[in-house]
Amino acid sequence: MLKPDTIQIQNDLAGYCRTGKMVDIPGTSKARLSHYRRLVYNVINSTMEQAFPITREILDDEEWKTLIDRFFIEHDAQTPKLWELPYELFKYAKSEGYAEKFNKPYLTDLLYFEWVEIEVHTMRDKFHPDHAPEGDLINDPIVLNHESRLIRLHYPVHLYAASEAISKPGNYFVFIFREPETGTVRFMSLSVLHVHLFEKFYLNNLIVSDFIDDIAKTFDIKDHKMLEKEIKRFLQELLSQGGILGFTNKK
């Protein structure tokens, strides 16, 4: 167990590294102490630049430095894992209203989208039932890739450059998933109808043919053949990219 004076020294050193406000720390040299802060700051800054390359590109140097400086000084990090710290930067920027401060209304969405790519890439492997590569997309049980996230954005930062996305506010749904074989993270834009499909898969594990009439009624679609064709096209694209892993093996 650490002695109280040792704990105080650790806290003082951590406080100095974060704020840059010099304090007397036994056994240290003020001339050398600044190197500790510089090294720690550089680690945080480098981590954020790697995590948010697009955000770093659209923020000018002063904006980026302001965001990282204030986060470094003000935020009480909750995770001991460096790779999870970008999530805390996203939450900090959102709670402190940096989208408004920088007059970049899409900023929160951009940070979130870039973070979710990291999260999906590094998440633990999920259990998936035994499945076959071939089957009927409409009439067989589908195994959806659960190494994934379904998110909603208010600006289409996944489709357009920031300069274009800012003029297209709305509701955008994105399915972000990890390829099983390569670990590559991919994403697909979803319509409201597609989101309705995903809710059925996730919550009820249903077969498409079981609820296609419900979808037609919900969206007031009279042409069932056209609806089935569109759903099959969408699911085939997901299957080819790894968003759908296959079909439940029949026993």
C-alpha cells in the first residue's frame, strides 16, 4: 500500500502534467519536470490525431490545439486504456459544445463516426451460431454480423466532405461492421426501411418472409414483389461485404 506522501507526489505530478502549473515535488528538478508534461501531452495528442484523422484535417491548428489542451486539462479520464481515450474526447467535445464553439455543427457526428470505426475494429469477437454460406435471403434464417454497430447521424459525414455535409442536415442511419476474415471495418448507409429490417433481425431473429407483409403495411407499399426485390438486393450486398455472415444451419 502506498504511503500518503507517495500518493500526494503522484497526484501533484499528474496535476502538473495536465495543467502545466508548477508545484514543488520532492526529488524533482523544475528544469527537467517540463519534459514529463511534454511527453505525456505528445502521447495524448498523437493518439487523438491517429483516432480522428478527418477531424484533425477539418479543424485548423488553433481549433485542434484548443480542443486537445482543454480536454487534457479539464477532463478527468475514466479509462486506463489509451485506445479508449478517444471515446472520452468525443464525449467531452459533445458535452462542452465544441460543435457550436467552432461553428461546425457536424463536428459531434464526425467525432462519433470516427470513434465507432475504432470501437468496431477493436471490439471483442462476438458469438455467432453455426452458419452456411449459401441460402435463401427471404426464406431462410439469416446470421447477422454482430461485430458491428448501428448508429444515427444528423449530418452525412460518412458520405460527404465536411463542406458539403454541413448543408445536408437530417437523419442518417449507418451500419458499421468488421469483416470476419480481414478485420477491415466497412459501413453501409441505411434507409428507414432498412433500419426496420435490422430491428427485426436483432430483436426477434425472424425470417424476412415472416414480416415482409408487416413492412409493406408499415411503409404503405402496395407492390410486394418490388419490395421483396429491393430487400433481397440490399441483403445480397450485405452478404457479399460481410455484414451478413450466412444462413443458420438447418438440423
